[in-house]
Amino acid sequence: MSVRVTFEPAGKKIETSSNFILEIAREANVSLRSDCGGKGVCGKCRVVIVDARGEMSEVNEVERKHLTPEEIEAGYRLACQAKILSGRATIFMPPESRMEARKVAEVAVEEKVELNPAVKKVHLRLREPTLEDVKPDFERLKSALGEVEIPLSLLKNLPKLLREANWDITAVLWNGKLIGIERGDTTNRSFGLAIDIGSSKVICHLVDLVTGETIARGYAENPQVAYGEDVVSRITYASKSDENLEKLQRIVVEVINKVIDEVCREAGVSSEEVYEAVVVGNSVMHHLFFGIYPKYISVSPFTPAVRKGISYPAKEIGLKINSEGYVSSLPLIAGFVGADAVSNLIVTKIHRKEEVSMVIDIGTNTEILLGNRDRVLACSTPSGPAFEGAHISHGMKAVSGAIEKVKIEDEVVYETIDNVKPKGICGSGMIDLVAGLYKAGIINGKGKFVRETERIIKDRVPKFVVAWADETETGKEITVTEKDINELLMAKGAIRSGWMILMEKLGIEAENISRIYLAGSFGRHINIENAKLIGLLPDVPNDRIVFAGDTAVGGAKMALKSVKEREEIEEVVDFVEYVELSVDRNFYRTFVRAIPISQILNSKKFQVKNGEKLSS
């Protein structure tokens, strides 16, 4: 039996045989949060049943755990639990349940490279055949171009094209393979794409391969988040059936194609003039993009299907660039440490330096690199999506309305993205908040409330009010609980234990690190002092910590522009030593020690307040 559903305020309508609201939202391409992938754990897929002309499923225990009696009375349901059994329904998605576009980092550290792309164009003026010179068309082309192979799709139209062009053509080559024949001289029109496929967002830069300049940028949320914020949830979903794997590949390729269309229109470029796309991403994103079965990345001994860089015709993937163009991926390192971490190496060049440097790319899976020209270690830490706002009661991504900065002095002072009323709190705001609560003596090192203030309210559990109801977009208080604080400390502990183990294996202390590169969008917005205070970053002088920006797309661009860079990085990957933390005998002990806030406070910098009352 089919049901008809309207999603507001998006205004999207759909008729479907599915029943779960979350699944219907996915089919309708409605951007509804589902941080846990529909497992009933996160409680972020709240919707309001505005009008139900038919039968709905009863509110279950999972929903009662996440929703108050008042919310249930007002029509709130969890989309992953509620079913529309018959008839029609209008579903309202409250602001806190919608996925929105976020701020994206610009590449801050980008090495210049000698322009030598895999794509080459050669302008040719061929001699027209005569009775004295009856050389076949392709042989005539090869005599001018050299020994090349020609795809059947080009050979089919070669005779017609040569004559219509009056034998004045441009040959397009990719790694020495003939991929295009164009009329006239088009050597000044050659473009490529650098694409960063992140767990939560997709970033695309359009590059002029003649000048090396980036001429357009675009990004979109990765629609796979509807099937789980973390990569393990997506592996689980994809591994259940071939159809699920195909779906995850299809939806990410579709959104990439939309971004490609946007950047090409912005730059006045035809997608047929884009001859190569270089993609990067962690090992799971890499496998899902290429449609490779990903299960064994998450099962000991954590082996990907392929490690070396791979290239395939774009049409085999469904990517809408030149019909004979290629999609290339940088190599992976091992386990979850993928091509995005390899990009970090390309951009920061820590493997070329005498001094020891560290790269930290904070995300759902945080990649860490540590070393110098003598030795480079790499690991991936399962930090989870807490820094993306998942598993936090009022957590959200870094979108408009997210509290991104917090100070706790006599009052709580916060800033939101775009300076609008707050909807929730994002990762950088949580770091500030936890550090501020600790400095104010309101929580202890384990994240437990130890001092009464007017902002701690007693509900089912104690909550600290960050923003009162009359200050917020939702009309509800934005609060944090001890559980929320613990989620952040657990994520921090995973990251801290990662770099602690790498430092131990390299035999160094924090003082021996000359530079720490913070990669990705997240690093740009965090307060360095607060991050060091809670133990997220090693305690080094601030001038040693550099915001590196989106090194993932930066590395992809460097590889796109230089064959030499690709050849070097294939060699460097073999040089990197991968550390699998889950089997390291010191990991659990280190992780447990890394969770609490245990930094020794410098009284000149941080004053822990005791016994003072924090006003509203």
C-alpha cells in the first residue's frame, strides 16, 4: 500500500510504498539529520507530524527515551522509528533536524608545483590524403603524434571529424593515451577537477590545466550521512547487499555531478573540456566512490581492496566529465588511513623535512601523521562524530546558527555562525565550553558537575544552560549534560591517545615537535589554547601550530597539475609506517588515561574558580 507524504518547509512531495519516515525522506532527497544512520541512538531525526490522514505507528520506547511527554503530545516523532502505515501525512522538519551547508576551509598551505599534468593537448595540421598518399586516417594521425591507441568511440567518427576540420585538429592525451580529437586549435582550453570526498561533505575545485589556476570552487553535503555519520555505519549498510553498495555509490556520484555542473557553469567551461578528475578521501569513501566492497577495511587485519593509486574511465563511474576522460585516485596508506592523508603528505611535505612535524586531520575518523625525512608514522583514531555535533544533545555541524565560540566569565558569552540566533552548538563551541566549565571549576577533569550555578537546571539529568530559551531560534534552551561532555572527552581521548602512541614509537616529547599542521575545516575554528587545555593538541607554543586548511583537496590539485608529484607520492606511501591502534598493546591504557582533562594548569593563563556563582 502506498502512502503520500509532504515534507515541510522543503515542500517536497512523494508517493511511496515505504513506511518509515526516515526512509521516505531519503527517497525524497530531503536533508534530514540521521547521525546514527537510523539506529535510534542519536535522537537527531526529530520531526513533527503536522497532519496525518491515515494510520501511524504507535510511539515506541526508543522514542520515549529521546522525546519528552510534552514533545510527544505536540506531535514530535523520531523519523527512524515512526511509520506511516496508510493514507497521507505532512511532516514538518524543525530547524535542528535539518542538514545545512557548512563553512568550508580554503587551502591555506599549498605548495607550488611545476605544471606537468597527465592531460596534454597537441595541435596538428595533417596532410590531406591523395592518390599518391593513401595512408589510412589513424596511421596518418599516428605519424604526426607518435605511437598511440585509439578508443573505438573516437575511431568511429575519426574520418568524418578530420575532413570536417579540414585536417586541422587538436589531439587530447591522458598519460599518453588518446582520449579526444577536437576541431582546430583548442590547446588553451584544458581543465581538470580536484575532488575531496569527505565523510560529511564533498569539495570540488576546477583547475585550468594550462595556467594551473583554480578557477571555481564548489561543495555539497555528502548524502551518505543519511545512512550514518560514521564510516563504520556505512560499511555495515553497504555490506548488507549489492543494492545498498550501489545506492551509496550512486548518491555520492550524483551529488558530485551536481557540484561539477555548478563549478563549470560558474567558470564558463563545458564539462566536455574537463579531461581528468583526481579524487581523494579516506579508505571507506574511496571504496564507496568506486563501488568497491568495503567490508574488510573494518575487519581485522583491516585490509583495503587496493592500495596503489588507480585510474578508470569516468564513464565507468558515472562521473559527468569528458566522455573519454579519466578518474584517478591517490594511493591509500593502510586501514582507514586513505588518500586524504596522502594529500596531507603532498601538501605539508613533512617527509622531506629534517625537523619533526605532525599533521592532525580531525573528523569522524581522525588521521594523524608524525615524522620527518627519516621516518613517518601514520594512524587513524576512531574519534567518532562528536566534533560534528553527533551524540551531543544540542550538537550540530558548523552551519548557520551553530554556537562556535564560548567564553565563561561572569556570564556565558557565545558567538554563532552568521551572528544569528543559536540553534545548537558545534564542535569548536563544545571545546570552548568544556574548557570554560573546567577553568570555572564547574566540572572536574572527568566532566562531572561539581559546583552549583544558576545555569545548572535539574531535569531527568543535570544540564548546564548555554543559551536560554528566549535567546534561541528553536525557542528551547540549549544545554549540555555530563553525557554530552563525556562524548567530547571520549572523542578527544581517542585523538590524544593516537598522537601519544605515535610520539612514544618515535621516541619524542611534545617539545621535539617543530610544527603541528591542523588539516581540514575543523582546525580553522578551534581556540588553540582551549584545545591544548582539554588535551586535544600537544602542549607546544602556539606559533608552532599552523592551520593548513583543506589539504585533501590541495593535495589532489597538486597531483592533478603534476605527474611528478604523483610518482613521488607512490614511492612515499611505501615509506610511511602504519600503526594499527586497535591491536597496539598500549592503546587501551593510553586511551583511558587520555580521556580526562589532566593538563596541569598554568595559573597565569588559567584561573580555576571555586565557590563563585555563575550568573545567567
